[in-house]
Amino acid sequence: MKAIGFKTSLPIADAESFIEFQKDIPTPTDQQLLIKIQAISVNPVDYKVRQNSLKDQTADSPKIIGWDAVGTVEAVGPQVSLFKKGDQVFYAGDIKKDGSNQEYQLVEQNIVGFAPKNLSLAESAAMPLTALTAYELLFDRMRLSESRDKGKTILIIGGAGGVGSIAIQMCKKKLGLTVIATASREQSKAWCTKMGADFIVDHNNLLEEMKGIGHEEVDFILDFVDVNQYWEAFVQLIKPQGQIGSISDPTKPVDLKQLKGKSISFHWELMFTRAMFQTADRIKQHEILNTIAKWLEAGEVFSTLNTVLNGFNVENLKEAHRQLESGSTIGKLVIEF
């Protein structure tokens, strides 16, 4: 089968930043599924791993990344009970194992869901990683619920990004929150409005913009961009006994003691935690993906797909990384095989 990977971390413009190669189709064991991939999505984690995982070193065999896919189950391991050959599935995978930048992939059944029946391949491929991230942060980490939190306010930093796009929808449709999203360009502002945001504020002048819309304090904050950059603003904006959740990678320590006076809760979210540490509850990701699929099928939330590249090849993978690295992408970018 064809796979695309890299042996060393290089700038995306370098000819060897991605290389195509052939490898044997693997055989599933235990609870593994062998999935024939039909479309993949590219996320910021992809280029971050490409840039940093093999710095100043050269691997013997290419590293395969990619953590969003839709495909068909081709074979199942002897302990598989949730799926059968021919099932259409979607998933984000395990960052410690080979990713989805290949034609076939082995994935443990507990972190795979049934793909939405009424979406295109590209629309489905756009959803797993970002939907899992937003769901886990809102419902598992912060433990928000419509019955308790409806009508409260939430500020989402990075509303037009992949995670922000689905988080806006969940906050509006599933929690009944008043959603304030950050965006600065006209295209990203329009996208946030399309996702369902009640207010759009410019992150370049956050405190003044929040004052301008009459929300100098909020109950919840979601950081999908840079917790260090906005930390002082968060400390001011969060209401007493509020909650802050973040998925970003701080470059310096976060001063949590600034939250003590208001008794603020702070939550990290990494979608890969359950798979990386083989947690006892990792089947929850199977359940979350099935829930997301039902919401998508019912039209309660919709796919955040915005760009499709046709053809699984080095050129398209490089183009996807170039666009993500620019920091200006809106919604999700998918490559169809």
C-alpha cells in the first residue's frame, strides 16, 4: 500500500518534508480494526509533530502522521466486538501509533465510531479530532450541562478554527449558552456567525471589545489559541467560580495562583490522553463519536468542512500543511483519496 511520511523534521517547502513509500498492509490483532482510508483531515497537531518530532535526527523508516479519517473496515482482530467488515467508520486515532497518512491503518476499536450515514466522506473526515476535543473539554473536563448552565456566557478564543467551529455549535445547540467568539478577519467573523456565535469580538483588543458588547465578565472561557497570550485577559474576564479550559501549548508557566481569589477551575484537554495511556474508560471515545454522528445525522450540528483537496499524494499533503501553518485557515481541510 501507499503511505506518506518523513524521516526528519524539515520545513514544508523542502523536497523531503514528505516522501511517498510502499509498505505492507498490516493484519489486525486483538481489538484492532484494519481500515481502508477514504478521506483524511489535517489539523495543527499534524504540522507541529512534523516540525518537532524528528528534529536534528533521521529515522530509519518514515514516520507516518495524521489524526482524522473516515474509511471502511476491511478486517477485524479476534477480540473485536463493536464492528464488522464493511462498516463505515470515522476516528482520530492514537498519536503514539502510525497515523492516517496511508491507505490502510490499524486502529483499536474503542476509539472508533460509526460514520454519519448522511454525510459525504469529506464532511465526515473533518469531524473526529475536533469534535472529540470540544466534547471532552465541555462535557468531561468542565462537566457543563444544559440543565444547569443554560443562559450562561462562554468566550471562545479562536472561533473560526477547527475546534472552535464545532465548539460554538455544541455550546449553542447542546448547552444553550450565550456564545462570544473571537475573530479578526471578515471571513472568519462570517464563519463564526454561520457556526452560531451570538457575538464576535476581535482578539487583538479583547478587553475593550468585550466591554463594547456589554460582557465584561463571562462564566466560561475556552482557549484554542495561546493560553499565555491571553492569560491576563482571562484573569480579568472570568467570573467568580467560573471555569477556563485550554488545549494550547504554553511556552512559559501559567500562573494559576491568579485564579485563587475567584475560586476559578482550570482544565487541560488533550484528545489523545485516553489512547496514549490506555485509560480504563477509553471506550468513551467510541461512544462520543457515535453521539456526534447522531447529532450530525439529525442536523443538530453540522460538519465544519471548508476546503477539500482531491488525491492522496505528497503535493496535496504539503499544500494542506502550508495552509495550516499560515494560521489563516477557516474550518477544516480534508484530503479525499
